[in-house]
Amino acid sequence: MTIRMLIVDDEPIICQGLRQTIPWDSIGAEVAGEAYDGVEALQFVSGQPVDLVLTDINMDGMDGLELAKELKERWPQIRIIIVSGYDDFEYARRALRLGIEDYLLKPVNIEELMAMVQRIGMEISLDAELEKKRERESWLKWMIQLVQGGAAIRKDADTPPSAAYGQSSYRFIASQLEDYAEWTSHSSEESQQSARIGWESTVHAALKPFDQEVISFFHHPNLLLSLCIGSRQVSQLDLSAALSAAQNMAPPVPRLYFGVSPAFSQLDEAYARSTEATTALQLAAIPEGRSIQFHDEEQISGRSPLPFSPFELEKQLVHVLFHGGYEELDDIIGSIMQQFRERGYLLKEVLQAFKELSIILQRRLHTNGMDLSERTDPFNSGEIDLLTHNSYRAMESLLRKELWSLHAMIHSSLANKNHWIAERVNKHIDSSYHTDLKASELAALLKITPNYFSILFKQNFGKGFAEYLNEVRIERAKASLVGTDERVFEIAEKVGYKEYKYFCSIFKSHTGITPTQYRKLAKTGSSAGKD
């Protein structure tokens, strides 16, 4: 930092001598100007920035002490060196009372003067750095309160100091890493932290050419919010080019996405603008979307993607969950995600669709006798963080994980019930096959729904209930036809058929011949065997 110095003396030749004969640039100083009395010095300071005033104490009109007093009252940050030709303690005491610690006697020792100016310059630079740090910390505190408090900042909260004066242009830039969940799954916490440091530095470096003061903080491990403060508004074209360059400057991590708010000049707009920047990020995450997205209210509010209807998938999914394999399940998942891509769904809309689908599936599985009381629904429990799972691939992975888990649970449950159900059903059919036996009665006996009973029965016996019951009855009928002399219609009633013609039809469909033909063939075969 180069400090700006004003030389004040009522003898112009002294001013010029001090200005021209001392190599001020070698100690980080420059002479901003000269003044020949206190009034002229005040006029100069009021029009230009000055860090240090070197003034003679004894001048006509307003002397050095009066000038020092005015400077202390109006610009307390300006440092003052008093030069006096009088070895007078009273002058020194009055200077000390004014808070002036830097006091030189004429004739001035150049080396001593340069050393004093250099020391003051270092102190001014240090003070400036500390002030800038305090100001940045003030901005950062204000911004965190703003974002985390949902715009509800207390009236007594500290306002950033530079916001109290001057006209500034503000803009929020939100950034995140593409496919964050996938990246964090195979990177260490140390490398993630290192990447965030590089990420923040990259954003700041990209905006530096525009003289933008950038205040940033991580609102989430995958959301860097940056407030840009400048004396002028940067155009979208220039900003887009700078952020595009930042994507190439970033460390070897996933690509950066950017959401950019409109520029604004009033801080009471800040919360709304920060929200707009993060909203724009959702558009950047859409497949084929731009990775640098400027907030466009019309583009966002005008979106009307086709609605997703989970009811259309319900039967298909339930069928695959009970009867299909993982490949068939993946085909359905791929089809679902393709619909979202084609319709341009935002990630929050994808999540909402998953929530609806999950609720419908759970209700359907419950009616099929599945006990889901100990399962947590990830989509409706608030566990899904869209800043972590910030890509279609991540959302597809979550859906696959949930459906595969349901598939495994269903088949594990079915396997455990298979042996028990087979025994109960076989026993009941053996004792009641001759009655008007119905699948719904067996389902009620087993305390499961008819639909679930149908699924389990087919898995255990390889065929439907009605087909299996007919086979049992026909086998019993065949035994009676061979082993007794009962008439055919009596046998039909005995095995559970009230209509003789229906019995004959079922019997022929199973054996290829009528009951009477079967009996004759059986007796013929028996007689032949005796011969």
C-alpha cells in the first residue's frame, strides 16, 4: 500500500525541497500535494484522500496546531507529523494533548523523517488491513444472519460499515459442485475441505478483475454463497465469461454450477436476491441445462412441466416387485427418469414425484399383507438433501436403492412364509376340497388379503388356486371311479362339483376323456393285468 502525504509549510521552497529531494517511493509513500497554510491544507484534504499530513507548526494565519486540531476533529484517521523550528516544550505539550505523537524539530534530519514516515506508513497499512478485515467480518456476520435467519435480521443488528455511505451495486452468486453425492462417496473429508478452499479462492479470483469485493460463506458443504460488492454493475456477459473461466480454474473436482441473482442497490432486497441465486441453481442442475444460470423470474414462474402420474406405474411396479428381477426393476426406473428428463423436472419436482410414488406403493404393499411398520420411507422422512443429491444420477440412485430394498424385503418375507403357507393351504384343501371352497376364505383364514394370497399361492404351487383345486378334485374323482361302484354324478358331488356336466367338462380337460371312459379303461386295464 502506498500512503498519500500532504506537505504543509508557508515557505514554498521548503515544500518543494521536501517533495523533490527525498525518495519517497522507496519507503512506500507519495506526495499527493502541497499547501502553504492551514486553510489551504483543509481545502485540499476535503477534496482528495490523504493518509499523512507533514506540517510546519509556525505559519501565518492558521498555524500547524490549529490545522492539527481541525484534522483530528474532521478526519481522525489522518496521521500528522508536526515540524517546529522552536525548541519549545509548550508546543510539544499542546501537540501531545491533541494526540499527535510524531514531532520533529528543525532543521529536519532527513533519515529520521524518512524512518518516521516509513513507520507511520506501516502502521497505516496495518490499520487499513485490520479495518478491512473487521469490515469483511461485519459483512460476513450480517450475511450469515440474513440467510440463516430467513431475512429476519434484528433491527439492532450491526449494519456493515461500508453500506452506510456511498452507492454500491450488489449481486449474489450461489455455486455448487456437480453430482456432489457421487464425488463425496469416494473422496476423503480432508480432500473435500481442501477442494472447498480452492473453490472459494477460484470464485474470488474470477471476480477480482471487476474490482468486486466478494464476501463468501458455505451455507452448506455444497453451497457457497458469495455477495459481490462493487462501485459499478458488472454486465451479465462479462460475469458469465468470468464464471466460465472459473470452471476451468477450479481444482480437479466436479464441475462448478453457478446461480446468479439480479443486481440490486438496496440491502433490504438482499434476502430475496440470495434466494433467487439458489433458485437459479435448480435450473442449472437440469440435464442439458446451462451450468451458469442467471435468475429469470419469467423462465421460472412460466414453467409448466407435464404432471407425473404415479398411479400409472403402480400395478407395473407391484408386479415386478413381487414377480420380477432387478433387471426389470431397473428398466422401469430408467423409464421413470427418462420422463423427468424429457419434461425438464427440477430436482425438487423429482423428489415430490418420488414422495407420491412411495406413498402409493406402501399402501398397495400394505393391502398385500406386507408389514412396513419398521421401514423408514426416505422420501417422506425429510432425509433427502437436494444440495447433496444435486443431480439426476443421484436421484435415480436413491430411487433404485429404495426399490431394490423393497424387492429384497418382499422376497425375504415371501420366502419365510412359503413353507408355512404351503402346509396350511395343503391341509385345508385336503380336508375341504369337496366343499364350495373359495380363495377368499383361505385368505381370511391366513389373515392376508385375497390379492396377496393369490400371489403367494402361485409362488408356492406354480399355478392359480382354482386350477390347483380342480386338480385335487379330479385326482380324488379318478380314485373313486377306479375303486368304487358309485355312479359318476355321485362321485361328482362327493368331490365338490354340484353340476354333473361341469364336472365332466373339467374331468375331460384334465384327462382327455370322460369319467365313464376313464372307468372303463381302468377296469379293462385291470382285467388285462389279471389275465
